[in-house]
Amino acid sequence: MSQAPRIRIAICILTSFCFAFAPTSLSQDPPETLRQAAQHSGMLISAAVRPAQLSEPAYAATLAREFNTLEPEDALKWEVLRPDPQSFDFHQADQVIDFALRHNMKVRGHTLVWHRQNPAWLATGNFTPEQLSKILETHIKTVVGHYRGTIFAWDVANEAFDEGVRTGQLRSTIWHDQPGIAADASGSSQSDTRTASKPDRAQLVTRGSPQPYAYLAQCFRWAHDADPQALLFYNEAEAEEVNRKSDAIYAMVRDFKREGVPIDGVGLQMHLAVHSEAALPDIPSISANIARFTALGVQVHITEMDVSLPVDANGRASDADLQQQTTIYREVAQACLAHPGCTAIQTWGFTDKYSWIGSHSKHTRGAALPFDRNYQPKPAYDALRDALATAHPIARP
Ligand code: XIL
């Protein structure tokens, strides 16, 4: 054999060896960021964002590098948008949304109907049910219309179901208790209360109705009128697992689908905690819950994930708790990724420097997010990125 073919054979053996055993990075670099990893799995990876922090270079750089979607944390809530009954102030929300557009990110909207963070004028205005109905319709149509084509998914209603002994029943709120809302839509069931200008609150809450969530259906219809392309979600806390609250939401979504109410998704907030008295999240139950909702033909978004830990006066958590947190982030992400209809994972903030958990827990808990206070990725970040990167790529809607 001449020298040339022997060299060719050697090169051949060497290159096939290289192809067979080279790390995939030769042909395709392993994802370095959540955003790259999410592209692999076709997921939306998102974070709640505060406009005041966007001028901080590390905040802005981390957000743009790591996430393909964002959601204003507070800037689209009534107390920010509605300084008075006549005006809409989109200033703060626009700052966040402009950032998203400049960095090629999608935008979720949160939230149109909620019992918290409403302006004082709403509660003290002594409005008649008909006036309140008009105020809500105008709000939903104006806000959704303002961001038509920009906000791709809205949490239309948030936390409408109650807790404690009333778990699974609709919460008494300024919106729920007004018979004017959806009186027309529901036809008969609520019209008996229409004539009373101010029915007793408790009486309304307990009053039986074949369509107890007619007011929510009406809100979805108003939002759909204002932007027929936007995906419309019902968002809820403590309904991650199969439990009484998620059973009630399931029944509502099933009814909405049967009746043609324009609902496209369910948001599972996923505010989780590691502490001695609390049971760890039941991952098989979360998975079964995602499965039953997506089987109804709606998407699931994980909308507000954080895993809070006990912290010392310096905001530091123990290594053991951080490890537990890492497992929870990994397993929740995997549970979502396993279902084609689970299409977004959103964390509530992204850096421990700015998280609602601190003030919410009087600073006894914290360290809940994938980045530490110095924007360094934590083990939870690696778990999230690896889950996204190694998920079997499946077509998502
Ligand atoms: C929280 C925000 O993070 C805080 O900045 C604000 O002070 C209070 O509200 N469930 C929700 C979110 O749906 O809107 C809440 O956000 C956290 C709980």
C-alpha cells in the first residue's frame, strides 16, 4: 500500500473517532444561558420585572441575556395604571415593555381583575353595580386595546378563588359581589339581584347560581373583544397540585370551554417554600394537574415561581436549603417540560436582590430566585438551565 491511502485511512479513523466522541460543543455549543436552553426546548422563559431597576446595568444585562419573555411585576395593576377614575397611566408599563421589544422578548400582562392592589377611589367610590360593571369593562378594553398586538398573553383574572375554609369557592371581592357584572351575559341567574342597588355582601356570596363565575366569563369576553389574538389566562395561587382549589378551577375552565368563553390558559403561580413545617411540593400531583388542564385544550404557564428559604439577618440561606431549592426548581421545570401544553416558566423576579419575598415575610425568608444578590447564578439556575437544555424537544403551541 502506498503512503497516501494509509494517511487517508488514518485521517478517516481519527475524524470518525473525533465525531463519535467529541463533546457536542464541536457541532453545537451547549446552551450557556436560560434563554439559549429555552430555545432548545421551545419554551418561554420569563421573569417579572420592575421598571425602576432597568437603569441598573447588571439587572438589565442579566434580564436581556437570560430571558426571552418578561412580565411587568406591578406596572399593569390597577393601583399603578389608574390614578383616578378618568385616567390611564401607562408610563411604567411602557418602560418595561419597551425594554422587552428592544431585546426581542415577548410580554405577558398581569392582571386585569384582582381583589388586591386596587386604587382607593375604587373601594370608596360608592359606585352602583352598573357603574362598577362599566368601570371594569372600560378598564379591560382600554388596557388590552392599548397593548393589542404587543402583549401576547394576559392574566385576565387573578386569585378569584378563596382560601381556608372557603377553599374552592369564589372569593368575595368588589367585582364578584356586584350583580351588575355579567347580569346580561348570564341571562337569568343573576338578574334577580339587579334591581337591588346594594345587596348585602354575604347574601350575594352565598346566593346560589348555576353560573357563579359569570362575571369572570364576562371579563374574558371583554378582553377577547379588545384583542382577539391575545392568549387569555386564568391565574391562581396554591392551585399547583390537584386539590380543592384546582378542582374548582378545572370545573370552571371545563365549563368555559363548553360554553365558548375565550380562555386559552391557566397560570399556576408556583410560590413555593422550603421550611421545616411545610411539605415539599408534590411533583407527581403538579404533573397530574398540568396534564388535566392541558387535556382540556388550554395551555399552562408557570407564572410566578420562587422557592423561598429561611434566611439570616444578612439574607443568607443554609447550603442544605439551597440544595433543596435546586431540586424543586429542577423537578418543577421537568414537570412542565414533559407536557407539550405547558409552554412557559416564569420566575417572580430573577435576582434575590429584588424579590417580594423579603418584605412579604418581614425579612425572615428570601433567597428565592435563581440569581443571588450579586447576579451570580445559584445552583437553582443550573438546574433550571439543564432541565431546559436536556428536555426532549417537543412541538409546543
Ligand atoms: C406582588 C409583587 O411582587 C409586589 O411587588 C407587590 O408589592 C405585591 O404583589 N401573587 C400575585 C402577584 O399574583 O401579583 C403578587 O405580586 C405576588 C402574589
